[in-house]
Amino acid sequence: MSELREVVADLLERRGAAVEAIGSHQLTVLAPAEIRKSMGWPELARLGFGGKQSRESIAVGLEGDWLDRFATLLGDEGRWSEREVRYANGVPAPADPLQVLDRALDLPNAIWRFRGMTATSTRCLILTFRYTAMSDDKREGLVWLGFNTGTGAIINGLLPQLRQVLAQMPDWHVPDQGTVLAAGPRWTSAVIEARLRALVGQHVRDEIEPFLRAMRRRLVRDRDRVHGFHDELHRASTKRLAALANAKGERAEADRLRETMRVQAIEREHRAKLDDLRRNYALHVTVEWVQALELYVPVQRLDVLIRRRKGERLIQLDWHPLVKAAESPLCEAGRGRNRARLVCDDELHLTELDGQAPCSACGKAYCRACFPTACPRCGHGSVAP
């Protein structure tokens, strides 16, 4: 809780509050009107963070709506920021560029040739999203997506190492104009939205998959329990009804009517219980953008010539000294989940293997970067790889 206490203290001080730490688990806050109105606190408040709390303390934690309430104080501040990483003695270079490319490139239907390497700066756009999955239980978390706007590559594979390195760097440099210009033009909102559309959903699905597996197990358990209970009642009642099939008389008729109504009631209750389970286990997932960081980093840019049949295309791929690794190659159709790329015949687009899969209707293989919406032969709609 000490980290949460430090974050809260820093936020409140930035909003004009006088904050004093008491022991290791409490803060005394003299709150201005803005904070009092937003948080519902008195002018002098004592906040408790874990441990034993006094009676007059307001318990603050990660549970409940505390994070949302503190977010209202922040507003849109901190949601978009810029940072530059600088090297004092030039940009380090890989010892063997060919070996770097051999590890980074896997082109089953094309060949590549190394054409040169240049030290430069690039802009990495790192986007943070928060997801909330609600069913009979709740799961929250964050996903990070990264792009190199200089090469167009998806850099999700480098993000864990990159974020760890950045967390250990105390200096925060605002990028100078020369670095911004060297990194090339920023992506427009339309380009960012197009690149994110499939990626966000897939990454959130990957994150909540363990949550979904546990939810499905509970659903099957409860469904089987409901079915077993009502099936036993149904069998007992239909057995009694079958025994009354040949009985005669008013009493027998009344017994048959009673058992028939009981069977119908059991069936209605069974359906109602299953409907309750559907409502209880219905899954609702929300995803919202939290933060964006434009990170300007020095890189070694490798020029690579791609050859497919008689066509040639020059692409660029960056080696990042911060993590001593190369990014995955550009992916123009698909999510860029690995380093394997197919090169199309017409425009030499680099795609995932599924990005040139056969059409599910007519069987023609075609490039989803050339024809993103439909098969060029039969017009059948494309499914995003």
C-alpha cells in the first residue's frame, strides 16, 4: 500500500492539497474545495492505506471506486505524453547485422538481401488500454500495444523489455525538434484506429482466456447440477404418471392431472433456472483507452531488399539498442504475432501466413492487403486474419 499512498499524496499535492504522512499507512489531508467536492471529504481528512486504521480514518484501497474517483482529479492529464531516450556516445550497433536479420526475418516464399544500416531516431507509439470483463465474476487488467511509426512494425514483442528498461531510467527528456523531425510524420488518428481495430480485441481475448475457462467450468458445473436435480424430479413424476395410465375412476383422473401439472411445472422451473444461468454468466467486456506514450528512441535502421519472383521491394527494420533486439518485420495484413511473413505477387505486401489463405468460398488464395474486403474472384467477404 505504500506505493498507492505515495501516488495519492503526489496527486493531491498537485491539486493544491496540503498533505502530511503519519506513520507508514496514513495521510492527513487539508483539502481545497475542488478535492472536497470531487471526493466527498471534509476539509481536514485522514486517509488510511492498509494496516490497522483509526476510527476517524477513511480507508483507501484498490477495491471499490477509489481509482475512478482519483481519475476524476486527473482529468485528461497524463493520457498523452512524449519522452526521448538519449545516448551520450552515439547509437550502439549490432555486431553482426546479417545475424540480426536472419533471426528477425522468415520469408517462406521470398528472399532478402541486406543493403545497409543507418543510425537514426524513431517514434514508438505505446498505447495502454484497460479492460473489464463482467460475468458471475469480474476481471480487470491492462494491455499494452506498440508500433514503430517509422517502419510501421508492431513492436508488442519488445514492449515487456522496453517498459522494464524505461522504468529504470530516472531521467525524462522532452524530445527536441530535431529528433521529432528525424522520426518522420506522426500517424493520423485514422491510421491508428485502423491498426488497432483487430489488435485490441485479440489481445484482450488472450488476456481474459484464463478467466473465460474458469467461467465456463463454473457454468458447466451449475448447469449439470440444475439439470441433474430437475431430471430426477421429472423421471420420478413421469414414472408415477405411467403407473396411472391404466387406472380408472375419478381419483385416478385427478392423480393423472396432478402429475401432468407437476411435470409441466418441473419443465417450466428447469427452463427458468437455465435462463437465470444465462443471465448470471452473460459476459460483458468493455475496453477503454487509458494512455499513450510517444517514445523517441535511437535505433539502427536496416535496409532490406525483398525479392519475390521478378519483383523487388525495399523495406526497413529497426534494431533497438535499449533491448538489444530487432523488431518483427512489417505486417500489412494480420496481427503480426510472429516473424513469419508471406510476400504477395502483385504489390509485394508482407502479410501473416493467414493473410494469403485461400478464399473459404471459391478456394482462390489472395492477399488480404491487396483485397481487404472481399475475394477478387467470387466477391466473398474477407475475414480478418
